[in-house]
Amino acid sequence: AQSVTQPDIHITVSEGASLELRCNYSYGATPYLFWYVQSPGQGLQLLLKYFSGDTLVQGIKGFEAEFKRSQSSFNLRKPSVHWSDAAEYFCAVGAVGGATNKLIFGTGTLLAVQP
Amino acid sequence: EPEVTQTPSHQVTQMGQEVILRCVPISNHLYFYWYRQILGQKVEFLVSFYNNEISEKSEIFDDQFSVERPDGSNFTLKIRSTKLEDSAMYFCASRRLEGGDTQYFGPGTRLTVL
């Protein structure tokens, strides 16, 4: 069965420090992979996605993620965190080839940014 | 930039009452979804809808739930007789094409069942 694991429930980083949020997935073939961000009281905003091709994908707000098939991972990175990045981050996998392409989400990582 | 909208932002209801959550997907999108997020838990898929019919539903989506696209713009989720455990944030999403095209999410409706 498809699943997504985000092992870090809560991460705190200092403003200006680098960030890496972990995501591991379980899927029988090459999945579609997404990172969404949810600010308090807001909906889910797409940060970036991987469908195929270059395994390093760039997203909005200076985020990037790297797809590593051998590790079944799709970790999110940012070289220098801003206070406005404090939010909850969700990794999701989408089914390839299915008509519905429902998303399977991880449990999320809550990011706090210290001044 | 077009976006998915949802109303109301917060709905409080008594157990056993019917609620209808409303969504306006992005206008040229063809696939529509409902997800829910119980407080402190992950976002879960409920149902997908395409060409005026349900294309897939989860185990959560039992006979108490129904979806409808009553006109060319709205997409609704009805819960016939709410239970305490239906309290959650409900997200609507829409997608333009088949394949891996991106799902765009609305801001959510927080449903509280008392």
C-alpha cells in the first residue's frame, strides 16, 4: 500500500540556518511527489512537485527537493530559513496512471523558526 | 491567479444534523476532490469526482457522505447525520487534467460537531 512517512513531527531552526525536512514514501512504481505548506488558518499551498526528469526540483519561496529512488526519499531543503517559513509542511505521493490521482499525505512536520 | 474557494470557513453543528460544505473549484478544472484532516492527524482522501460521478472513494466515505456538482461552478460535500468524529478540517481540491497534474487546495472548512 502507498504510504508517506515524515519522521520529524516538530523541527526548530534559527533564522538564516539551513533546513532539511525528511520524507520517505512507499510505492510500487515511480510516484508523483509533492510538498505542500500550510500556514495557520490557511489551506495547502503547493511548494514543489516531482513527476519525472531531473531529480532535483526547484519550488517557490527558495525551496528545493531531491528525489532519491534508491532511498525512497523526497527531502525538502532550503539554504537559509526566513521567519515567514514557520508553518506545517506536508509531503504527499500521488498515484501514477490512475484516473483519480488521489494524494496520500504524510503526518506533517511543524517548523518553528527562532529569531 | 485563480484559486479554489470554500464556504463557510467554520461550521458548528449539533450531532445528527445535516451539513453541506461548499467549494468552488478553479474554473477550467475537471477533477474534484474532498480531503479531511482531523486535528493533529494527517490529511486523508475522502472522494474524487469526475464527469459528474464519483471516480474513487475511501473507506471513510460511507453512506452518510455524498457529493454533488449542482451547477457549473459549485462542488458540495454533504454529511447527512453528523457524528462527533466528523469534526475535522475539510479541504476541497481540483485538478485540470489526467495524469500527475497538480491538485490545488482550498483554504478548508473547519467543521465542529457538538
